[in-house]
Amino acid sequence: MKVLWVVAGTALALALQTTAARFLAGGAIIVDFVLVVVIYAALASGPVTGLFAGTFAGFVQDTLSAGSGVIGIGGLAKTIVGFLTGLVGTQFIVAQGPSRFVTFFIGTLLHAAMFIGVSVLLGLRDLGRPYTAVLEQAVGNALVGVIAFQLAEFAPGAVERRRLNSRRPRRP
Amino acid sequence: MSLLDFRQRSGYLFLAVIVGHVILISAQVNSRGGVPVLEAVTFGAFSEAQRGTSSVVGAIRDVWNRYLALRAVRDENDTLQRELASARVKLQEQAALLGRAEGLARLLDLKGHTSLSTTAAAIIASGATSDFRTVTLDKGSVHGLSKDMAVIVPSGVVGRVVLASARASKVQLLIDRNAAAGALIERSRAQGVVVGAGEDTLRLDFVSEVSDVVVGDQVVTSGIDGIFPKGFAIGRVSDVQKSGGAYRRISVQPAVGFGSLEDVLVVLTPTQAALAATVGSTGAAK
């Protein structure tokens, strides 16, 4: 069941990433929905789930962009981020908004460092020094991640409350 | 079952996935040398392992060879020490022979350039006291040596024979206080008499106050004493002073290093002055 959620979340994230993300900030991709899903899965289910989620999501993302890169770099970065985030989630209490924000923020920075570092090491391409873009994406991912957690936690309660309210007899 | 439970072994799983990614990436990328990164990384890692293994083996071998397997080294060292000592002795012998050969060569060269009849002799002893500067030659009257024969070396005049036994001769060095030789300044032809000053210096006496003599002038034998052939080097003027009398006081630095003499030439041919003196005395006797 968990695998299905991860696969579905990754597919949805990829769909959003390829269609909606570039319109969010005037063409600049400030949110990596796939990475948000990986970190979310890791925080919600632990390091092994984060590991598989990162591997799967990264591999798919790399495959879709195979013409411009090497398959495996994104997967490697997301695998590491997913696993380490899962470890953090099991070792520390990451249940509040600020701590989740920091986790998403640092996870995004780590992902960028891994991706850019491996690319530079292999001499694949010169990515320059995209500090601003990385920071913007870290903030964007953190906001989206925190919102996603809030929605996931409050949405079921809201539905239940709405259902209870609808069954309550009305006063004449 | 726990062996198959990935959740209990997430670290190994993580490592395996990372290695898989690295292999996947490496298979697609070539290194700067055109070799696939996977191959380059594998070779590089294995070569480091080889380097480490080689270092360990080399260290073990060094320890064995340098510290443990030294049983024969002591004997070998002793043998080498003996050979080295023997070689040093031989080297000194060869150096001595070389110096002697060079000295003899110079003597032969002088002998070839002079018309005088000479014979080479070796110095076998020096004077008994420092008051009398004499040396002893290994040749005597049986070799044709006689009293008042001149003794020279390539660099200049040494002295004269004062005593000739059958197989040895005593030579009075020119620096002896009782030695003297007719001399002249080669440049200005000013004449005088060189006498020994007792030390390793000479004195040129009876040079007129008006004579042209300066420091550095070459002093040679004049030949008028009937002993020393004319024109042989005595030394150079080292000091010129006015004595207040009729003659100057002139010091001469000898051309010959008297402290390092080993072989000399004895002039067998009588000088013209000696011959004239001999003829004069013979005529007077008649």
C-alpha cells in the first residue's frame, strides 16, 4: 500500500513538475515537486521508504530528462536525501511546521549539492554557482512540503467534521 | 527472516543502492582519457590496492633484509674494511710513486735541455743540526761526483758538493750561512754575491748603491765563482734597502723549495771559470 502511495505521489509530482512548476514563478523552477514527495515519504515512513522513493523518483526523473543528462545522478542525489531524511525523521521529532520547514530546506540544499557536485566531478557540464536559485528552490520546497503535511493531517479531520455536521439533526 | 528484512538492514541496503547508482553513472560517462569511468575507477581502486600491497610487501622485505638477514653482513663488512685499508695503502704508494716520477721527469727534462753533463741523485738524509744546512746524496765519487760540483733542480740552484765519499756526498745548500754563489740581476745585469742567511732566505751582497735593483727582479747565477753554471735561477728580490754604505742590502727569496727536495741533479761538467783556474794553477806550477 505504501509503495502504491509513493508511486502515485511520484507520478503526480512529475506531472505537476512538467506542467505547472514552470508557471509558478515566471518560468523559474522554484519548486521540485518530486523531491518534495521523496522527503515527505521519508519523513512519514522512515529511511527505507525514503530510500526507495528517492531511487524510484530520481530514476524516473532522470529517464525523462535522459537527453540532457546522465541517468543516475538525480537518482543518486534523491536516494541519499531520502535515506538521510528518513533517518532524521526517526531520530528526531519532526512533527511541527518549523522543523519540517528546516528539514525540507536542508534536504533541498543537500540534493542540490549532490547533484551539482557529481556533475562537476564528472565534468558533464558547468552549472555555475546557482546559489540564489538553490535557495529559492529550498524555500519553495519547504513551503510546499509544510503545506502538504498540513493538508494531509488536517484534511481527513475536516472531512470527518463536515460529515458529522451534516448528520447532526437540524433544530426546527 | 530478519536477514531478508530490509528495514532491519537499511544501512546495507542504502550502500547497495548507492553502489548501483555509481555503477549506473559510471557506465555512461567517459573519463578525460576516453576510458569509461567504471573501468577507470575500478582500475584506479585496484591499483591503489596493489600499491598498498606492494608497500606492505616491500616494508616486510626491507625489514627482513636490513634487520633480520644480517648474518653474513658482519663478515662481509670486515672483508670490505680490510680491502679498503689495503686500497688506501696502495693509493698512497701510487701517489708517492707518481710524485717521484714527476720529479724525475722534470729532472730528465732539465737534463735534456742543458748541455751540461749531469747525474741524478736522491737525497737520503739532511743535516744533523739546523745550523748547517746540508743534505746527503746517494751518489759519491764512484759515480763521478767530487767536491765543489754544483747541485741543481729544475727550479734553480740547490748548492754545492762539499764532501764526496765513495757512495755518498754531502751537499751544502745555498741557504747555509757559509754558502755563497756569484749572482747577477737578470734584468739589469747588476752583479753581486748571494749568501745564505741561515733561514730559508738569501742575501745578495756587494751590489752597488747605484745599481738598478727592484723588488721582483730575477736573480741568477753569474758563473764567476767557478762552481755554478751561468744563468741558473737563484731566486727573486724580495726586499731592497739602502745600507748607508757603498752597497745595498738586498733580500732574495730562493727559487728552490729546500724543504721539499727529493731528487737533484749534480753538474759533472766543470765550469769555464773552474777550467781556467785549473789551467792557471797548472801553469803556475810549471
